Amino acid sequence: MMLKTCAMICAAALLAACGTPKARQTHEGGVVAPIPTQPSAGVAAYHIDSAQSELRVLVYTAGPMARLGHNHVIVNRAVSGWVDTAGAAAAESFTLQVPVADFVVDDAQTREAEGPDFSREVTEDARAGTRHNMLSAALLDADRFPTITLSSITVTPAAGIQGPGTQAPIKLVATLAVQVAGHACKLMVPFTLEISVGRISASGAAVLRQSDMGLTPISVMLGALQVQDELTVKFKLVALKS
């Protein structure tokens, strides 16, 4: 009975913390230049349309006792920023800003959309606890760092890129400078670009590691119950001509 009670307490801690790291350390990851928050004067700029854009993060439990926890779907529909195509898809540059206070945790509709890995019901208390701890000083530190910023360093063609002038989807890979909760790092993210008159749409999915962003996933009961280091990030971003 004692062991069962201990396991339930640890499971509750995992659900509420959702990735609370150990003592914070600044992780530079080789990023030196400041991230621009506005396009350069005179560029052909597009601005992100938040109403048509979404960032979705899938968080998974791990360890021998993973069944005691549940996976999370975290969504942000308040992404802003700008894109400069510079006349060629592979020559584009962009900056995205993600307000951390606008993350929504375990919305029932988005959990259902993500399938059986997210079929377990999540109580309102569990959602509130997860969000509170996600925004706390231990993890995203929303009071001091209210925005996650991502900016392109390079954009390069992926396999199968089409020739110039095509309206078909274009496969690209972006190397990003990322600033999150006082940490700086570089990440590589593949995406599909679609261009039409006055509109650019980018979509894709990538598996990223919390540790690469300077964060430490929670681990309790000597690792028997954990949050996976790897996150699946899905996104659709729509930019309209300024």
C-alpha cells in the first residue's frame, strides 16, 4: 500500500511539473548575434497571420512507470513575426515570436486530434498544474522571459526542391537561432513552403530535445517515471504580404 501511494504521488508530481528542470544554466549553443525583431528597411516583408498559424508541441512520458503519467499536447496560436522572401525561397529570412503565456495545455479537442497516445482524460486541475509549472521560473520563466524567439540563420534546399518560379510546395531546411528562457541555441528544422500571391505558408514537424535548448526534463523515482527529452513540434505558419 505504501509503494502504491508513493507511486501515485510521484505520478501527480510528473503531471503537474511537465518537465521542470534542475538548476538553471545558460546554454549558449554558439549563437552570438542578437535576433532581429523587425525586418531590415526596404525588404519585401510578409507578416505572420496569427489567426491562421499554430505551434503544437507533443510531450511524452517515459520510464518503466510511464503508464502512471500522461502525455501532453501544448498549443500556441499567438505566434507573430515576419518573413522576407528576398525573391527566392531558399534566400528567405524570418523571425518568429512565441508568447509563452499563450500556451494552452491539453485542450480536449487537440488531444483528440492527436490520436490514441493522448486519449486519457486530463482533469482541469492537472491542466492548470501543468501550465503553472511550465511557466514557472524553473522552466520557461515567463515573468522574466515572456517570449520565445526563433530567427533563421540559413535556409537551404532539401532533397527534391523544385526549380525557380514553381507554385508547387518546396522542401527546405532552416537553421534557427533560438532564445528560450534565457538560453540560446541552434536548431535545424525541415519544412514545406507554399507560395501564392500575397501569401506564404510553411508547415512541418520536427523532433527536438529539451536538453538542446538548455532545459532538463523531470525524472522521479530514480528514473522510473520521466518526461522524455524529445519533443515533437508541429507547426503551420501563414504570412501575408505587408
